[in-house]
Amino acid sequence: LVVGSSTGYGLSSALVAAFGYGAKTLGVCFEKEPSGDKTGTAGWYNVAEAHRLAAAEGLTYETINGDAFSDEAKAEVVEALRRLGPVDLLIYSLAAPRRREPDGTVWTSTLKPIGAPYHGRAFDLRSEEVVETSLDPATDEEIEATIKVMGGEDWRYWVQMLRAEGLLAPGARTVAYSYIGPEVTAPIYRRGTIGAAKEHLERTGIQLNETLAQAGNGGGAWVSVNKSVVTQASSAIPAVPLSEVQDFLTNQH
């Protein structure tokens, strides 16, 4: 089961599980399909092509398109897993700008420093120009909201739900993805609101590992720290630090 399966590391994880190991693979993502003369979101086409290739090779590769934070999407996953079988591996790779609670509360994540403003030069992906950027420090409310969206709470909900429904296989493992980054970006990343959310995610991983390890059979939870990549999602960031652009360009050559 891959939560956040249509782009980035989540898509890569789903493809490796299915095509590399022949696992029955169920993905959850929130993408918009094409309609009339309007194209769908990029992730929709990724998923469509993955389905086509999997079908050609006789693999089981299914996707539930819906808000992974919602009770409705989780219920659809439970229904699908009743048919596909219990989960050996849960990949949590959800990256979203906001989260809606069942009671209607909406949390919106922010990319801001904590404690002091951030000033620096950056490369704006939209205008393709080097610009001066400044970000005010986050409020306590913005920090809390970012943790709610990008922290480990929803990851814990998924594991708890699967356990309660009897849908975790013996020795089941779960992995979430994190990022530390270099010192030059620390004020707006690791020491900023996103970093606070990642720290919460990592603490959640320790707690989940203890819970799953108690069941024996080699189960547990891990957090994988990976290299950052400049992708379509980067355009949502007010300005990408020059160091990251330099790293990206260097790696291309």
C-alpha cells in the first residue's frame, strides 16, 4: 500500500514494489482527470501509464483516487484490501498543501522560518530569475498547522486503522520519507515549519516501530532520509534557494 503514489518517491516506491518484486500494489493519490479540452494533473497520467504497463505484464496494480486524509478514502482502501489481502509494506509518501478533518477543520501548511525572518537570494522557478527573497517567521498557529498536514499523525492513523481491521500481515513494515538538507537551507527547511513537521514524522516513526516490533516477525517502522529533488512541486515554494538549484544542475552533468 502506497499512500501518495502518483509522483515523486511515492510513485517510485509503487513501481518498484510492482515491477521489481511482483507485489500486489494499491496506491492512494488525489489527482484530477482530464475533462473536455482541459488536461489532467501530471500525476493522473503517471498513474494511467503505470496501470497500462502493469496490465501488459499481468501485474496487480490498482489506485484509489481520493483525499488520503479523509475517512472515505481510508474506507475504500479497507474494502480493496479485503479483496487483495493484508499489507506487507505500507509506504507513506503523502505531500499535500492542506488537510481537511472529518469535522470540517482545514489545516494549511506553510514554508516559513521559525523564530526569525529569512533573507537571501534565490532562484524563482516561475520567472527563471535570481531574486531577493524574504520570509517572515511563522506563527505558532502556522507551525501547528504544518505539523498537522506534513507530520506523522496521519501516518499513525493509517497504521492504527490497518491493525484494527486485521489488514497488517505478520511482520508488516512501514516506511515514511524525510529530508534534512544542508546548513545553507536550514533556516527555511530543517529549522523551519517543514522541519518541525519532519521531526514530528520521525518521532512518530520511533513510536510506530515500537508498536509493530512488539508483534514480532521482524515488523517495524522506518523513516528514510533522501536527497531533495527539484520537481514540479518546487514551483509551489516561494523561491528555491540557489544552493539547491546548483546541486540540481551539477547532478545533471
